[in-house]
Amino acid sequence: MDFVKRHWWLVATIAAMVVLSAGALVLRHMSISTADARERTLQLSLRTASNIQPVPPALLEPLDKANTEMQENLEKIRNYPDPKWWQPLVPGDNPEWFQFRDAYRSALRQLERDLNAVSRENLAAASADSGSIVVAPEAFYTAPALKAASAPSPSERTSQMLSAQEDMWLMQDLVKAIVATNDLHYSNTGLKPSITNAAIKELLKIEIGAQYAQPSTSRTTVAAGERYLRLRPPAGSSPFDSGLGTTSDDQGLPREVRALTVTGHASNNNEGKYRVLPFRITVLADAAQYAELIRQLPKDSRSFVTVLNVSFSIIPDADTAYRGKGLSVSTADQRLAIYGKRPLARVEIVGQSLVFTDPAVRPTPGKTPNGSGGQAGPMAAGY
């Protein structure tokens, strides 16, 4: 004991060395164990990998082909040209009024060419085989401002041009439906394209605006000059107690506002971002084939067309009835020579188009909402 007391520092040093040596041995053992575990994991992974069979090239070929096709499709989308039926009449931000008017008139002539039409003025000198359809004088809609000799005031020009552009896009869709109806009829029957063989034989009239939101025989009237179909409650009343088809919840609060039409659409009702543009189209057609036009109007339509009403009347085979029903002939011989032998019907179709808007912007024709230039369409025509 005396020895320990005299040499305590030696004993403490030896004890410390024993403790440190034990710690070093433990750490070394752990390191060796970890290295062994890693080695075993590596060897197991190598053995597993050696047993994996390579993917046969035949299985990779469809994937390579699909990837190639996807890249080609993406490239086509990037380079896809603007659709023929969706071009602005005059590119640019601020077209000059008379330039726009001339472009509108040129587009009307293009519509006649798309129809392969014969005008009534040229019908006497033409045969039934020289075109696919007759077009009555002023059959296409032209806003009064575009007929005037002078330009509208500067404050009105932008809105007038935007409205006319919408009219043209809508008429292009209507013409497209007529062409598709006749083409399908020719394809199904094997007949040669001609007025005599056509399903739709004459375009009598296209009318655009809220005043044409009902058949011509309707007693309901809308003030002339109204363009879009709107919900207009009586003065001093809520729009929800105007008798325009509203519904309420149990507390009497307005839940939905609907126009009294098939769709219930009215401009911007129920917080919608659209305007409702009514139209009426009148044609002379094969009495047994006109229904195809009703099917074609909403089909692939960029104007979001909905047919609301269809009325028709069979045209009697009497000389006195021809002119009264809108035919371009006045005798039975002319009727047979131009329109053929099949029964004819005067068909009037009332529909509506949706013009989608963004109230946060006010682009001019040919200008996109973000101001970057290019074409403006009903999907972007916020004004």
C-alpha cells in the first residue's frame, strides 16, 4: 500500500494505458467488422449482377421507335402552321380601317370559292354542273359599319373590327359545315358534285346578332343593334327575379342564372368568361338530306356552335311558290334544270356561338392578350 501511495502516478499511467489500449482494440474490431461486411455485400452484389440477363434488343426496339415518334410529333407541333380557318383578316396590332374593310370583302369572296359557289347573277349563264351551290345576293353577313362609305369614329373602330373578325370566323365555320355536308353526301351516293346533286343547294342568308336569336317567324323581338345575347332584368330589380330562369337555394339566395334557351347560356352569366353570339342561317336543301347540316354545324367547330332551333318548309312544285320561297328560278323547267328532281325544303337554323373573353385585357385585332403580337381569336378576344 505504501508502494502505491509513493508511486500513484505510475499506477495511474498504467491504468490509463490499459483503458486506451482496450478502446483501440474495440475500434479496430469494429473497423474490421465493417470492412468485412462491405466486402461481403460487394461480393453478393457482384454475384447477383452476374446472374442478370441482358435485355434483348427486340424488346428495346419498340421503346426506341416510340421515343423517335414522340420527338417527331413534338417537332411537328412546334412548326405547326396556323389553321386555315383561324387567321386574322389583317395581321398586326392596329390595322387601318379601309385595309380591314377590303380584307373582309376579300374574305367573303374566298367563302364563295370554298363553297364552289355560283352567284344568282351568273346562274343564267352557268350550268348546274359549274358549281356545288348557289349563293344568293348578300347571303353573307356584313355589319353596317363595313358597308358605309366612311370610317367609324376612332373610338368605335377597334370594337367594330373585333366584331367583324368574330363574324368572319363564325361564317367560316358555317361554310365549313356546308362543305362537309355536301362532300359527305357525294361520298355516300357516288354522285358528281353539282347543284343538282348537292344536299345543300343554295345559301340564302347568314344573319349574326342577338336579334336573330329566334326563328324569323317568332313574335319575340330584340332591339336591332344588339350583338350579344344578354340577361337584362327589368329596371330596379335584381337579375335573379327577372323571370329569366333563375334558381335559388333554401335561403332564397341566387344559385344560377339561365337564359331561356336550350343551353341556358347568356353572356357572362354565372361568372362565365364568354359572350353569346347568336346567328341564323337559311338554306335551300334536299328535303331528305338537310339534317346532316345540323349534325355538321357543331362538329369540329372553332366557334363553339350549338344549334338551338330548326324550322323547315317543303317548297311546293308550283311556279308561284318558287320566288316566294327564295328559289333563284321562276319556272318548273328552270327548277328541274338547276335544283334537280328531288323535293326541296327551305331550312332555317338558329344557333349560338360562344366568344370566350378575358376582361383583364383589351387586344386589338391581330394582337394576343399578352401584347406579343400575332393572331387574336375568340378564345383570346377579351375586350
